[in-house]
Amino acid sequence: MSAKTLYDKLFDSHVVREENGTALIYIDRHLVHEVTSPQAFEGLKIAGRKLWRISSVLAVPDHNVPTTDRSQGIADPISRLQVETLDQNCSDFGVTEFKMGDDRQGIVHVMGPEQGATLPGMTVVCGDSHTSTHGAFGALAHGIGTSEVEHVMATQCLVQKKSKAMQVRVEGKLGLGVTAKDIALAIIGRIGTAGGTGYAIEFAGSAIRGLSMEGRMTLCNMAIEAGARAGMVAVDDTTIDYVKGRPYAPRADQWEAAIAYWRTLHSDEGAHFDAVVELKAEEIEPQVTWGTSPEMVTAVNGRVPDPAQENDPTKRGGIERALQYMGLTANTPIDQINIDKVFIGSCTNSRIEDLRAAAAVAKGKHVAPNVKLAMVVPGSGLVKAQAEQEGLDKIFKEAGFEWREPGCSMCLAMNADRLEPGERCASTSNRNFEGRQGPGGRTHLVSPEMAAAAAVTGHFVDVRQLLN
Amino acid sequence: MEAFTQLNGLAVPLDRANVDTDAIIPKQFLKSIKRAGFGPNAFDEWRYLDHGEPGMDNSQRPLNPDFPLNQPRYQGASVLLARENFGCGSSREHAPWALLDYGFRAIIAPSFADIFFNNCFKNGILPIILSAENVDTLFREVEATEGYKLLVDLTSQTITTPQGAVYAFEVDAFRKHCLLNGLDDIGLTLQHVNEIKAFEANRKASQPWLFN
């Protein structure tokens, strides 16, 4: 048998049937949130269909939930209705849901792995493009639309064509203050937001193997920002150690068989990739986006680009439009850009390791006077509790940050957390699209360390200067 | 799902690369629990001069006169001409719902984001990939010619311009079949219930921890 990629192994082992290159693949885990599921549940009800396998589904409200006091519920009636609709649908169909107020409630892509509900070798889907996060476990995970949510609910399967395989190999050792987020942004800067379109990306190399599970999740999370529906990392001891003992992990009597299988989840020696991209870890510096697409990114010691230097007219127009929207002038050094707000959170960067790293930078310092709001939104109730146990909340609060309740928050501003028009934000989220964090808001994507550094200095700054 | 066979539709150009689904339908409208009614808020932040929220009377809102969809010559357009990586970002199916509700049945671009591309087929919208050069030509012609209609024929997989130029396009055979016949995937998949059950039983035997 010929050498297989990790993607080949994951895809092939889930094919129920295949006809003319279109496969029906079996789905092991279906994660559900309130925004992309109501129309799917409604479709099932209208057609009189049931869930194929209820135990495969886990639901959690995250996009609309408030991050401030929750004792009065959700103030916005439309947001409230959407969350109540999820509650009702889960109750009607018998789905396990971690409701607001439950410690396990949080961002769906933080909750799944935290519960052990994401396991190596699984297919994982969710009506959310950042489902690619779960590929960090050696799983095949990607976002789906609401029609597909309904399809998986009714059939436990998805109609799929196999993607091409891309390997992104990062060798070497990351420098101080350089994180998985910087790797992700550097990759997107290299291949562009459509560079991974049509591919499933496997992240490999010594720098990737050196990442924690949190770091691997950050990286796979942003595979979609490179255009790839799925990102993944091979299983190793780091993966297995993370999974062990979690609520949905294999029971003790299943454990040895499970890890024996999981250890086969890597690309074979000599496996063929349709594309290979290589980066050297030592060359990656802390990244900051300057525009309205994640590919509009540079190193913190770089400058805002000059559209006059771009020959392609479509790209030049894109840069000009982005600079106008962002209120930036060509050739401005990145570290001279002042900020108004800071958001530390999102499915990209709200896990315990992210909060520890940001707190280490903020400790003993204070949010700069020109920064109107610096907020920390833990990814889940359990992350929040862990951080509080470690005293991180105190560090943040003493430094002038707000310490919030878990949810998606200002990553996409569906709840009350948002930028006002023209406000500039250092954000650990994943998308800097126009209006993403609020109409007219200006988003710069950075790592948690870089966000904390920007908060305490009032402008972007090379975090390595604060760490030295 | 409404079948798609042939469309002779007015084309409207949207000359931006990397149009994301946040731009196609901003997040505040995602709070709806329905599939319909997103059309008036398609491209909301570019289309209107004020800030839109759910429940507003959109007919009373100030329009951005520079946005192509607002120009009189493009009223009634059903073919959207776009640039590369159209539909990137969020997987929200509200994006194709909004485009469909607005009246678009076909989108032509040099490339699409994967999830959006897939979501279009589930909703009776035909996304068509043409080469960047051919898309450029169409942009030039549609901007130069008022009332520029494209004849999109799924059966023959061709686009015919008013001048009679014909562009062939590729489409996956299964998706074409579903679109031509307006078929619902779930019904098709459920024809294979026994195979799914057999696969599941095997899986449960070999990896029981997946079913805890």
C-alpha cells in the first residue's frame, strides 16, 4: 500500500460510500451553537425527521452571550430569542447543551477539546468556519453551512469531495515572544487568504511539534483564514497527554486500544502532498495586520505598505481601500500606530496558555491612558475558573483590564461588545474584515502577548522589548 | 430547493477581491432564526449610508449611490460578477440566503472560498469559475453596456454574452444533477440508510470510545 498523508487516513477511514469522486463521509462529532442551527432544527421539524445519533451532538451558546453580568439574562431581545431557541431545540431533540451559567459553557471550539469531545481520528463538524481548530488533535474538522448542519443531524453523514493535501512545514525553534498566532499570520502573509483554497493543510515540522495543544489549536483555527477548510496536526504524546482524563475521553478499559490507533495518525514517510510550503521558525517575528484581510500582515518592526509599490491593479485597489478604511498612511511604522481598545479572547486565543502569556506581559504594568478599554474574555467557564485559581484575573484587573464572562464577544460583536466607528483595536481574534468588530471599527490581529504589550504602551510595540 | 436550468439575467459587477461573508451579510442580521428575508440587508454596510439593524424599514434608509446594486441600470440583476476569493471567511449560510433573497441565481468569479461555494449549491445558486482574463472581459463589457444580460445554461455548462461570445465552465457532476433537478441532499443520502448503519456498526465495534 502506498504512503498516505494524515488527511488521506482521516478521510478514507470515514468513507461510507463513494460514487464518481463524491463521497458520503461519516461524522463522529457534531458541535452546535445558536447562530447556525435554528434553521436546521426547523428543517428537521418540518420534515418530521429525527437526529440520527443524539449522543454525537453537543451544543453551547457562545456568539450572542453577554460577557458582563448575566444575572438578568440577555438584554437584546433578538439575541435572547436565538439563545432561547437553541435551548428549546436541544430540549425538544434531547441534545446535551451547556447553557449560560454552566461552568462548561464557552466558545464551542474551546469547549469541545476541553471536554475531550474532540478526539484524534474523529471527523468533527460545526456550523462555524473555525471548526478547523479541532484538527489540532489529528482529527478531520471543518466548518459547514446550515443545510449541511441539517444533513448531518438527519443522516450522520456529509457529502464531500476529497480536497488536495498541503503540508506547511515549520522547522526550527520559535524565538522569545513569538507564538503560534505569529506562525499562523506569517503563513497567511506568505500564501494569502486563498492560498489554501481547495486544500486540507497539515502543519508539520519541529516548530509545530514543539507547540502545546493550545498553540496547535490557534494554528489550525486560522487554517480557514488561509482558505483551507481543514487544518491538522499529527498525533503525538502532547495530544494524548492533553486528552487523557477529560470527561468525553475513552474510558480506562478503552484507553490502550485508543492510543494504539491514535499513534497511527500521522503522514507516512514519503506520502505525497499536492503542495508544500516551508517556513523557518527563527525567521518568524511578532506579526501585526494592518489591513482588512488577514493576509494584510507584517512584522511588528515593519511598516504600513505603500500601494504605489504594488503593480497588480486589483491588489493596489485593495490596499488603497484598506488603508482608507483603517485610517492609515502608507509607510507608517507599525509601532507608531496608537490603539483605542484591546480584545484578548476568541476561539483563536482565549485558552489558559493565552491568558497566562498575556498576564505575564501585563503583570505589574498598567493599561495606557489612551486605551479606553482593554478586555479579557476567557474561552470558557472552566478556563475562567482555572485562570482565577492561578490569580491571572487579579493581575489583569490590577493592570486595568476588564475581566469578563466567556463567549465569542468582540471577535464578531454579535453581543453587546463592539468597537465604535473609527476605533482601533489590538485583537487576538482571527478576522480583521471591515466592520467585523463593529461597524467602522478597525481591527489589528496580534498574539495575546502582543495585545497585552499594546494595552500597556498604548500602541503596537515589539513585545520582545518588554520581555527582555 | 428551486431547480436551476437556464437563466438569462442582468449582470451587476462587484469589483472587489476577497469579498467576505461578513460583508455579504453583517453579523447583526445573523440573529434571525429564519432562512428568508435577508435580501434587503445583503451587502448592508456598503449598500446603505447609515448603520443597519434588524427590524429597520430598509426602504426608508439612505442608499449609497456609488454602490453598483443601487444604480438604476443594475436593478433586477440576477447574475453577480465578482473577483477572486469571493465568499471568504465565515461559513454562515446566511450569505447565500441573502444573495438568493436579493434575486441572485448565478455568481461568476475567478475563484470562490470553499464553504461559500458549497453553500451556494445547497440553495439553488450556481457559482461559476471562469479564468481571471475572462472575468476581466465580462467586467469591461458589463460596465460598458447598459442592460448587459448573460445567458447561463447549466445543461450545456455555458455562458453566452449579448455579443454571442460563449464561455464554457466546469461543474461537478453530482452538484449539477442536484441543481438541475432541485434535489434535496438529505433525501438522496437517506437512500443509503443501510450502508450508513453498517458503517456505524463497524465503527462502534472497532472504536467504541467514539460512542461513549
